[in-house]
Amino acid sequence: MKRRLLPSICIALTHVAPSIAAELELAPIEVDARSLKNDWDHGTWIDSESIESTESRDIGNVLRQKSGVDYRLKVSGLTGFSIRGSQPEHVLVLIDGVRMNDPSGPNRAFDFSRLNPALIESIEIIKGPASVAYGSDALGGVVLIRTKGRSGSLLDLDIQGGSYGTFRGSATSSRTYSKNFSLFSQVSYERANGPSQAKVANGEDDESSNLNANLGIKAETDDSKTFFELSSAMNRNQQEIDDDSFTDDLNYEGESDQWAIRTKLRHLWDGKQETTLLGGFVATSRDYYDQVGSGDTFDGTEHHQGRTYQAELIHNVDLSSISDGTEVMAGAEWNGERYKQTSPTATSDIPWVSQYQIAPFAQVTARLAPSIQLVGGGRFVTNDVNETAFTDRASLQFRVDPTSYLELKTGSGFKSPSLYQIYSPTYGNTNLKNERSRSFSLGYENGSFSTAVFQTDYQDMMGYDSATFRTINIGEARVRGFESEVRVPISTSITIAPHYTYLSSRDLTNKRELAGRPRHKGGARLRYFQDQFQFSVELLAKSDRFDDTRFPRTAGYAIMNLSAEYFVDSLKKLAIHGRVDNLFDRDYMEKVGYTSPGLSGYLGIRYQAL
């Protein structure tokens, strides 16, 4: 009975009055340069108000309130984000247009613990393979993050403290000095002392800290036809790590530093043509210190360095004057990465190695009728150390009304092996193939209500040969599912936003479920807002799931979180805000052997002026 209760409630809620939900005002969307402007599908959008109103120090509390996605809290020093049952390393992350997946990591996954929600303006989630527009790593989907300070003048200050010795402070400043020039900057710092990541009695509190800084300029011509942006960002992350389930490692620590340069140049030629040039450079270093002692019999200290280079030219032509709704985009991307690993013993050292890709691509929309259009595209990729790849996308879209559409689509994605997977002396394999995916989906969207059924097949997934310990292409998997979410106004001051995801995952190689994928995930957010006060209740629940053949299935759980904000002044510049996580102090695990925070509370003050 309990197994059926969660999906029944969530499905019922997500199908309550979609027509009413359509009446809600939608937030304006800034289309990414790689997206077709006439494409009716622009992904799942999370605006700044939705991010701020959670009052959370963890970006996961924002992302997990969406259907079709899942977010694991920090495990073994890293966080994981999954789209429609994908692996975390199958999700490409771009911040302000630049690829941020970590080339110094073993599988190039992005660590979401680097992010501070207070610095984020918006998040767009593209579900399903998207390699035509975004290239390698977009095997399961893409997350596009846009930081604050890029829209007019702004001053945003926030200080917060609470459980586990948590302190967080952030500041965003943006000032327009003339019509044509503006300067923006951001800084944030966070520290916390616990809890222990390992699921052990009286475990040592694991300390962590995270520092972010960002500085940039924007400029445009008097006629607004030419726009230029240049920014530089840094991140420093330190944390104590428990790297094995049910094991409290007392002397394992990790440090990482990341520095990024991002640039964007856009020119509007005649109102119908637009050219965009994107560039980026990211340098990452990760150091792990795990010396002899506290149960460790050998020195596991390692130093990893990675570099990412990116240059992309995109030209977009609107041909609506010739054929209504027709749009053509063509471009080319060059990206490369370098990697180096050293250790005290030098037995696993990797000298500087590199790989580079060149990829021309094109996309097009063709309007067949006022309410019907086709969208298609392809990308061809050459790699200097790996096989070539071709990816495609195609969709048939039906416009139901001005705010609603139905879409039938298919698309493919790929992920080239990481440099660690190719060149590691212990685990590397120079004969690896690209991991590949193909998805099919049917969905309906009206802005505040969305629902979809989907299937994604993965081929040549990375695994390990138990005899040689080498990385090999061994895995094939299939994920089928259903997702739905809606935002409904109960009254002028109350909204409810339930969401539900059903996943059926299968490793076709060993005939088991894929690890860490709950069959049912759902929840809801009830928000009350009036004048100078707002209050939210969040419910999140997951069913039991397979994690590791050595242990029983990880139990499901349900938790409730609360958040509130009160504006001290009528101009809504100064606010007191707070949050309570895991209200009923549930003892649960996101992954077997690793704990999750218990009942915890946070209180802060924010000043914001436009």
C-alpha cells in the first residue's frame, strides 16, 4: 500500500487543472546562443525568484524540486546530478556559456558542491541527449547556469548561519556606468563542520569550505548591434572526505582550485542574422591527501591538474520572411583538454596528455503549417586521439495554443573517454570507444505544466575489467520513464507545485537495475506569499533502490523542509530569511553507507537593491 501511495498522490496532483496552470505568468527566457530561437522547446527553466525563495545553501534543494532529475548529496567528496536516469558524468554543465566539466577528474563529471545558489540568476535543464548543440558529455542532458549581475544595476548582500557550524556570506554587485558599459562582481564564502559523510556511530564531523569570486565587464555599441562580455571566475574548495561506505576516514582531505575565463562577442547584422563567438579557458587542480595512519597502510596522496580550452563560432539566420518560422543555425566548435597526475610514489603518474576535438554542426526549424514545425540538426566530431562521432536530433512540434505545444522527438549523444580513462597506468585503455546514447520522447508543455514519456538507450558505457582492472566499453543500459510537474495557483497568495518521476532502469549487460535510480521520486512545494512575507513547505520522497551488490536495497525515505522570508521594509530591500531541513529528523541514506544531514536550521539576512 505504501509503495503505491507516493506515485498515486503525485500523479493526481500533477494532473490537477493544467488549464488553470496555463494562466500563470511565465518568466522571460534568455535563449542560449546554441539554441534555435524559433524552437518551441527551451528546456526546464528555474528563475532567480524560485532559487532565492528556497533560502537554501545547497543547490540540490532547488534542483530536486523538478521532475525527471535527481540530485545526490555529497558522497565521497563529490555530488551527483542525474537527468532521466543518466550517470552524473553524462550531464554537461555550462556556466555563463563555458564548459565546466572537470578534465582533472577520472570521468570528467562536474562537482555541484562548488555552486552557491546565492550567486545564480537562472538555471536551464535540457533533458535527454543534446550533443548536436553542445557536443561531448551531453549524453544524458545539459545544465545551463547563468550567474547574477548581468542585467542592469544590482547590489545583493546575504549572510546566513546555522547548524553544523555553517556560515555563508555572499555579495553580488553590478553597476552600469553608461548606456554602453557595465561592471559586475561576485564573491561568496561558506564553511561548515559536518556531519560525517560515513554512516558510522559517532563519526568525525567532516569540515568543508567553499570560496567563489567572479569579476566581469559588459559593453555594447550605441545601436545595440554589437555586444561584448568578458569575465573571470575562481573557486577554492576544501573538504574532509570519507571515501568508502561505512568507513570514517580521519585523515583524508581534498582541496581543489578552479579558475575560468569566459568571453562572448555577439553581432546583429540586419535583424535577421546574428553571429556569436564564444571562448573559454578553465584550469583545475585537485589535491587529495590520504597519508598513512587511521587505518591507511599506504600513502594515497594524489595531485591532479586539468585544462579545458573552448572556441565556438555560431551564425544564426532567420528566414521567416521567405518561409514563416524557418531558421537556420550553423557553426563550428574547437575544444581541447589536458591532464596531469602526480603522486609521492610516482607509480601512477601521468605526464601532461591532451585531446582535441573539432566539430561543425547545423540546426534548422521548418514551419509546415501555422501550428506544426520540424526541428532537426546534426554534428560531426573529429578527435585527435579517439574515434569520430556523428550525432543528430529531430522533433515534430505541434502548437496547441499560444502557450502550449506537443512534441515528439529523438536525439543522440556521445561522451568521449576522459584522459584519465585513456592514459592511467593502472586503469587506462587507449582503445576505448565513445559512450553513446539515443532517446525517444513524447511530451506536452504549456509553461506551468509539463509531462513526458521517454526512453533512453546507452551503448559502450564505461566499466572495469575485473581481471585486468582496465577501463573497457562493457555496458549497455536502457531507461524508460514518465515525468510530470505543474504549478497551480490555489488562491492569489498560495501556489502548489507537485512533481513526479517514474524510472524503469536496466543494465542490459548483467540484467540488474542501474544503481542509485529510485523507481519513484516525487514531492511538492506549497508556497504562501503576501505583501512582505512568504513561507514554503517542501516535500521530497524516494522509493527504495539498488545501490551495491554487497548490501541490501537502500531504503526509501520522505523528508519535509521549511523556508520563510520576511521583508523588514515596504520597499523589499532588507529581508530576514530562514530554513529548516529534514523537519522530522529522518535517518536516511542517499547512497548505501553514507549519511545525510538530520534536523538542521539556518537563519540569515539579505539586502537587495536594484
